[in-house]
Amino acid sequence: MALSPALYRWGVAYFDAASAAPLHPVARQALSASLDEGWADPARLYREGRRARMLLDAAREAAAESVGCRPDELVFTSSGTRAVHSGIAGALAGRRRVGRHLIVSAVEHSSVLHSAEVFEAEGGVVTRTPVTRTGAVAVESYADALRSDTALACLQSANHEVGTEQPVAAVAELCREAGVPLLVDAAQSLGWAAVAGPWSLLAASAHKWGGPSGVGLLVVRKGVRFAPQGPLDERESGRAAGFENLPAIVAAAASLRAVRAQAAAEADRLRELTARIRARVPAVVPEVEVVGDAERRLPGIVTFSCLYVDGEALLHELDREGFSVSSGSSCTSSTLTPSHVLRAMGVLSEGNVRVSLPAGTAPDEVERFLDVLPGAVAAVREKLGAPLPGPADPREIPPAGDAPAVDALVVDALGRRCPIPVIELAKVIGEVPVGGTVRVLSDDEAARLDIPAWCEMRGQEYAGEEPADRGSAYVVRRLS
């Protein structure tokens, strides 16, 4: 699969394909050609309109074939987010008489969770199913959540932050038996394969597989009760108002067919590269947690978090070295809260890096990344005054003896953001007698995740969270 030369111009490697994949060469060609042929209104009967209608119908048939649905079940929307919003709202409205209960997983894309929040604010009831530490839902959690008044269930095909694939087919079968439609957000996976199972609705976004931005897909299977919401018009079966962006739609359908034709071979190649990253990062960078399922995962995504590292600073260091990566760390967020995905998984959020390799990534670029990463992490840790990684010197550990299990220290990290509370904890833990505790005062939301994760990584006991005058007190007991 050819890679755009722009990706490696000036030595820059683009490793953020999960956010937006580079425009596929086939998409570029189709976009250029359809700008000349597909500019007219496909609803008109004159020659130019008929030509535009033929292009639109052909694009719909090609996209439907890739999805595995009927052409008249698929409509094009202005984005994947719009497809999700329209799909959830229409399905809930169509089944209002059944009930006002919605099921989502805790790690869904924000577009799904935002729709759930709106539904809840309007009086609906939402069940958010938990996930394991790998980011996967248990089929049993959906079985337990289904009720007689459940109107709709939602489940992503694969997670956009950690790459974990979800048991969609099994959940879809469960929902079918219960008579509940399942909406699948297939944005991250559709470029690799069709979604298996008897799902009822599906949403996806072209810029995730190398199509142009501004094109989404919404599929509603025949027989699903669906009532489009908002002002309607005659376009796209009344499910997506507005003039179709025909050149972008043609390019989206053409690129989806092209990437799927090469998906199997490219998936094998990228899996080898991401497996190399998963294995090598903990070997070359101390105090790292690699997250997500090691086996049931998308081919090109690998995510890890580094103790004592500010996520934004690390992204800048890697950018200076020529690597464009993403992060779910609270340190890179305008809201200063950790990623809802990492929070639901209960894993370390500080110093988080998501590497998502686009098709065509060269192995030597991955090797260069692995060469650069240790120095970038070390530089950030040094700037933050982080303790040297690794276990404490045994000579510095007081003997257990009859040391009372009482508070030895209180660390005041109020007003200081991740990763400072954990850094301050690490600096003083050696001063606490074995069996004693230290309380970390923090008003940083990320501390709720990162202090327990630090304890697990360093073999200490997280004793819980207590209320404080400001923020919370996180209690850690020294075990060794």
C-alpha cells in the first residue's frame, strides 16, 4: 500500500493514523476526477444531474459492499460524529414506546457518550458497562444490562485509544435474541474488515481509512424502527439533510474499497511492527505500562504510559525528533482530566503515548522511534526533577522491625498537575517506615488514577482515598 511521500518529508514520521489517516492515493485520484464530473445536483433530471446521480449511486453501492449491507440501508453524512448522533437519536426515537433505556460501554467514543448525556438530560436512563484492565467489555455485562425497556445498545468495534477489539458479534447476537438493536461505531475498524454479527445500525468516518474528512456513513438495517430527528429534507432518505458533498463521497467509497483490498497483507505487516513496539518499549524505557489487549487489537495501534512524565512535554520532545503521536494523558488535555478510556480501564494515565501507524509505515521509522524514545522520556523526567527510575536502594530501606503502621508523611501537592503528585510521592516513599503510610493531598483528577497505578507498578499498597479540605487525600502504605 503506497504511502504519501508527504508523511516523511523533512524526516517527520506521522504516527497518528487513529486520529486521521493520510489521504489515500486512490481517494486523491477519485476526488480530483469527481470534482469535474460530480459538481451538479444529483436530484435534478438534466444531464449533469443524472451524471452526478450515477456517481452517487455507484459510491453508495461500493460502500455498501464494503460494509456488508444493502445500498438502500446506507446514507452518507457530514461526519462520523454526525452519523453517530443521528443514528442514536433516530433509533431511540423510533423505539420510544419500548422504553427509555440506553446501554453504552464506558470506553465508547465521545460522540456516543455525548449522545448518552443528552438522552439522560432529557429523562432517559443510561447504563454504562465497565471494561477490563485491557479495555474490553464482557459479553455478560451487556446481558446483565439488558432490560424490558431497553431501546438501544451501543458498542464500538474497536477502541480508538488503545486498539482493543470488542466482542461485537457475541453482543449483537445477545441483543438480537432480546429484540434490542445494537449500534456499532466502526470508525476505527471498517478500513480493516467488515463488522461481523447481526448488528442493527453502524456508523463510520472516511478520514479514519484514508478518505477525505467530512464524510460519514450511517447504516440502518431494514426492519429497525428509526425516526430521524430534527428538520428533514428529501436527501439521503431523509436521514442526512443538506446537499451531498459528492466528490468527497466518491473519494471515500473508492478509498474504502482500495484499503480493504490490501487490508489483510498490511494488517500482518503492521501487527509485526506494533508487536515490536509493545515488546521493546518496556525494555528500553523504565517505569512504563503498555496498555490494551495484547492479542485482540487493531493492527496499527499501541499505547503506553510513562511514570513521572508530563504527556504534553513528551509529545513536544517527540515532535522535535520528527514523530507525530497522540496522547490520552490529562497533561495534554484542556480539561486537565485523564482520558475517559484510561480512567475506565484503571491504568496509568500520565505520560501517555498512542502510536497509530498508517498503512505503509516503514520498519526503519519504527526502529528510529524506538531509538529516540528513551532519550525523550529521560529528558522530560530530568526537567521535572523526577526520581531515578527503578527500585530503591535496599540500603535506604529501614528494617521493618516493629515499625507502626502510622502516617509518616503528608505530601501537599495541591494545585500541582500530573505528574507532579506522583513524583513527590516517589521522592518521599523511602522516608516512610515499612508498614507506615503517606498521604498525598491533591486536587488533580489524574491523581485518582495515577497514584493507584504507581502503587501497583512499584509494589506498594494503595490504601484508598479520603476526603480533604481541598481535593482528596490518597493514602499509600509502604510494603517494601
